[in-house]
Amino acid sequence: MNENGRWIVLEGAVNVRDLGGLPTVDGGVTRSGRVLRGDNLQSLTPADVNLLVAELKLRHVIDLRSNTEVRLEGPGPLTDETDVEIHHHTLFAEGGLFTDAASDDPPEEELDERALPWADAERLDPELRVTGHYYGYLRDRPDSVVAALRVMAHGDGAALVHCAAGKDRTGVLCALAEEVAGVTREAIVADYVATGERIAAIIERLRSSDTYRVDLDSKPADSHVPRAEYIEHFLEILDTRYGGPMGWLTEHGWTADDTAALRARLRD
């Protein structure tokens, strides 16, 4: 972990950080060393693996990538670690799109009032298109969302949640986990936006893979930057429809015991 206490410096990944140290609504902070977030882990070096597994006590990896991504990328180095359990919970409906790197516009039929209650599809701006993708994770794969959060809550040792860039799918899951833990909305947004500090390095890494290069090159570089309004709009949808993220989780099987377990993991 580097000098600011949250970024974890690795040779084979560039967007790995700890969810510890975030301020909570009751004046506390989240606990370090329990939940990490990251980008693609395929290129971790032996030194990286040693840091994560031996020093940081990584025991659970929550892989949010699609089935296609996992198949094309092949097994990563952490799959060989007997102390680490891999939990694959794709957030896609597996209908063809297999990367979150490009943030492509969703199909027109997905841009209805279910995802974007205040907007007409024909005049959606980029912020609302991204928000539509984020809500789509919850609409299409609520099973994966809840299961991934339960790994964070109930697992021993440290858990690391990741996708390709560690930006969109990982950003949504971490925002939900932080909400359960009582992190302030300002801190949730700031954690989401922090990926922008590493976006050039993230894109450079993903471009080295045939899995992601075409999607990345189909969009201008500026379109990959995480912006505060993206996650703010997503959370506003949940506030409006469910009274907040906790309302959505409860409707999809999340229990009081799950909440207590995740708060115990992430709270001092």
C-alpha cells in the first residue's frame, strides 16, 4: 500500500485500492484490509501475488467479468493459489457485449422508464447512457449483485472485487457495499471518481489484450473517464425507486444478517 493508505502498488495491475479509510455518516471510518477493489488481474506478477496473498491475506476474489471475458482471457495467476477462492459473478445478461471498457450505448429498448425515469431515450446525454448501463447490472443480474456482496460480507480474510477496468461494474458494487457500511455519499462518489487518476494506465493495459482493444479504440479516450454525475444519477435512481440502495437490496433477498456482517467487516 502506498503513502496515501488506499492505493496498492502492483506491477501487473494499476487500479487496486483499499475500501478502508472512508468517512461514514456517523463520524467513523471504514476498516482497511477487508475489501479491495481492482482492475483486471490477469497480469499479476509473482511479487504481486505474494503481496496480495501472503501480506494482505487475500482469500476471496470476486470476478465480475462476463463469461466471454473469462474464457478469452484465460485463468489468471490467482487461480493457482490454494488459499484464494475465486467467485465468478458476471453482471451481464450474456447477450453479446462482453466488456465494460467501451461504455457503448445500450440498445434502444433498454432506454425506457425502468432505467431512466426522467429522460426520453431520443435525447439521452452521455451521463444517462452510462447510468442506464449501471442500472442494467441490477436489472439483469440481481443474483450476481447480491451474491458478490455476500462474499464481501461473510468471507474470511480480505476480498478483492474486480472487473476489467475496475471502473463501472466494480464501481457499482463498491458503491453498494459502501452504502451498506454507512459511507457518506460524498465519499462514495469520491471513491468512484478516484479511478480517473489511473485511467490512462488502465486503458494502456487493456489495449494490450485482444479482448478489449477493439472496444476501447471505438470510443474517444475522454469517454472512459468516470465522472461524479454518473454514480450520482445511479444512486438517485435507487433513491427514487426503492428509497435508497438498501431498499433495492432488501427487495432482492438481502437480509439484516447480511447487513450486520458487511458492516462488521467494513466498520471499525
